[in-house]
Amino acid sequence: MNILFVHQNFPGQYKHLLPYCQAKGHTVLALGNVRPLSAFPKTYPYRHYGFDRSSGRDTDPLAVDFESKMIRARSCAAAAQSLRDEGFIPDVICTHTGWGEDLFLLDVWPTAKLIGYCEYYYNIDGFDLGFDPEYCSSDSLILQKLRGKNASILLSLQQVSVGVSPTRFQRSTYPQELRSRIRIIHDGIDTRHAKPQKDLYLEVRGRRLTAADPVVTFVSRSLEPARGFHRFMRALPRFQELCPQAHIIIVGTPEGGYGARPDVPHKEQLLAELEGQINLDRIYFPGRLAYEDFLRLLAISSCHVYFTIPFVLSWSLLESMAAGCVVVGSDTAPVREVIRHGENGLLVDYFNPDALANQMHAVLSDPEAYASLRLAARRTVISHYDRADCLARHHALIQDAFHGHI
């Protein structure tokens, strides 16, 4: 079988699925907009496509997003035509439906089956937009832009043979009439790598911390409101009153993130807001960590905090559970799908900083009382999100598409 993987920021969600399919004996090829990186294994057959133009300066603000996706679609299709002329004919195309690059691929290869990765569909209410009143906007242009972002997604879903969402919550963001065409298969967590480990340490700011130390951890790619960074920070004054000896390690970069870029990074905003209320000597901001250091961090964590608005679920939550952390999560829909309060983790009100502070303190005060949660958290990930199983399920879906069974 010939399988084409398309993602503008390759490898994206296909980092493990492509080599898995290759190991199964299929001919695989990747197509993306990023230049090949030295980190890509040389066995990845990868083709870069470039844009033939950028969005126009005079384009209507409501059309900018759609125009950029049309440019990406046309550019990707041009690269596809070159591949076709070279003799490459995919049987199945796996592609992310959020970027537009798949829109003309079936015009190039009309016999191919298209499997769309359905990460998120934007809604006006009930999900991320307006969830946190502090970052709620009544700007009608923002609402109109949000509807416009779904235009290319709907076009993509019209032509896919089947879609894939990593969680039930993410599938629930799509219109009801489309959900039956979307399967739930997570990208998968390497539970052989992310696992409980003893006798590890992590050095931060000249201090060597181990699992014997009281350590609270918070991880987000970017320190931003979408991942509840501000809510976590505002819990720290109360928490440090209750547990002044605790070390608090906050992993993530002040830059980037979802939504509009603030004039002042959220980290700076919160540090200014909490000046004089928190003990910075026991709060660490190491930035982003290499993956091995991230696993070291989880190994020494006494209590791991994961907060998010109703949005895409982070891999880091599942990795922390696989590593056997006691997780305190926000009581929001994507987290409730994974964590059952008091069974495999703990849930607190997203908007209640004192509840978060009290729960963190309770975990650090009596670790043995929460030891069973560590074991149950890992069992949850092994049972439902283990990478080997997820890859096998995804591969089976590709085969079903190829044989016309869906």
C-alpha cells in the first residue's frame, strides 16, 4: 500500500504513525511546508512544498484565514502533481483537516482514500471561546473570524472517507451530523518510556531536587491563559502559606501560545500582579525542557497540576499520568474525560484558586493517602492511550479505508 502523510508542520501528529506504517512494509511518503530538519530520521521520505505567494495586504479581514488556506491548498496540490508525474500514486492519504492543504489532493489523485485528522472545530459558545470571563471578547469581528476558520474544515470533511479525533471531547466540538464519521484514536503515549522511575533528580537553579523533596510541577508548552497559567499562579500565595517548604517548578516558554499575542507576556503580568505575595526563591521557571529532563521532572513530582480551558487535551497530562504522578486537574470537559476524581487523579474548580491551593497542600501533606491514584493513573493510560495500541488501531483504520470497508 502507498500511504501519503500531509502536514504543514510535519511530522505533527504523524511522528510515530509514519515509521510504524513503514515498518509494516508499506511505501510511505510525507509532504509538508517545513524544511527538513536534522532531527528527522533519514529514513523519512519527505517532500517539501513552498508557497507561491502570501496573503494580500488588502484582503478583507474575514477572508485572510481562508485565503491563506487556499494558498496552502494550491501549493500543496502543485507538489502533489509533481509527485504524480514522478509516478507516485497514494492509496491512502492521511492529512490534518485544519490547514487547508488537503482540499485539492483528490483532484490530483481521485482514487485515493482520505483520512482526516480532526483536531478541533471552533464554536461560538460552550467550548474555549468565552469560557474564562477574564479573556472573553464581545468583538463581533472575532466571532465572525471564528466562523470563517471552520470554512475550510467543513470543505475537508466533505471529502474524507473517515476522520480521526484523539479524544471524545475533541470529536464533540464538531457538528452533530458529522461526528458519526469521526473515529476516536489517540496519537498514543509511550508508556515504556513515560513510567515511574526511582532515584532520579533534577537540577534547577543550582539545587538538586529528588522525589524526597516536596515538589509541585506545572507544565505547558507556553505559559498562557488557555492552559490556566494565570489560575495556577494565583493559587500560589495561599499554597505557599500552607506549604512554605515546597518547591514549585513551572515549565514552559513565555512566548507563543494560542490566541492573540499580548503586549506583555503573561508570565511578566502575573509576576507583577503577585509581587510581594509569593516567595520566588522556591519558584523555578526553567523554560522548556528536553524530553529526558521532562521525564526527570515527572519522576520527582509530588503533585502535578494540569489546567486547561475546554480545548485540545495536552499530551503532557497523559504523560504525567503514565509516569505515576498525582495529578490535580481542572474540572473541565477535556480533563474529566481522562481523570475520575478520587480514583486516578483529582479535580478542582478551574476558577477557585483556594481550592487548588488546598488540594495541592493536601497531597503534599499526606502522600501515602494518594499513592493509589498514582497506580490508577498509569493503568488508565496503559489501558486507553498506550502508543503501541493506538498505532495498531490507526493502522487498522488505514487498511479499512484502503479495502473500502468504511
